Amino acid sequence: MKIKIIKNVEKYNDQIVVSFTSEFGGGKARWNGENPIEGREYFVELEIPDTVEWRKDVTKSKSVKEQYCIKSDGNSTIIVCEVETLFEYGCCDFRIGSSIVTLDIEGEPYPKGTFVEISSQNLILYDIDL
């Protein structure tokens, strides 16, 4: 996913927390890679290292329109995305535009194609600009 760094906000456990924007909106996340430059665009992979739970951390989207979105809600970043692929062993792929995010997940899943909101205070961006 292509993002633009708005601001290096703070340091948290030796990682920089950044505010960012993308074609889907923006939020805050920890940055993994060389220190990012404010105002520069990067290609990143999104990760939520925690195991999340259906209907708690991942809920049906409340949006009337089915569209991808990233937004801030206090200390959390919310990603509105689509259930792409369900795996038997507790993982699920979620689509946001042309990007796929794979999460470890527990509970009773929503069907493929459902738009959901993933809320996390532990979003990490990995710089994949090589």
C-alpha cells in the first residue's frame, strides 16, 4: 500500500509512531524500517501482530457504502476492508484496495465479501521500498 508520512509523532518501545495518509484515509501506526521522512511517500505492508477476534476487534462495517477506508478513533486506527480468504487454521486475508492484510483471528467469521472494520492500537507499517 502506498502511504505518505504526515508526521513522526513520538517514540514507543524504540519504534517511531507516525501519522500517515493514503488513498483510503489516514491514521497512526508504529513504523518498522529506517526513520521515515515527513512528507515522503512509501510503499508499506500493514501488520497487526496481535490475534484479533471476530465481532470484538473485527466487526461488520457500519458504513452505508461498501468502500475501503482508514481512519483514526482516539488511540485506535480503524481499517474498513473486505473479508477476502478464510483459512481453516485461524487466519484470514482482508482486502483494502489492491493490498491484502493477513491476520491471526479467533471466533465465528463473517462470510467472504463482507465489509468489516478492524480496530487496533497496535498497527505496524513495514517499509517495503527496496
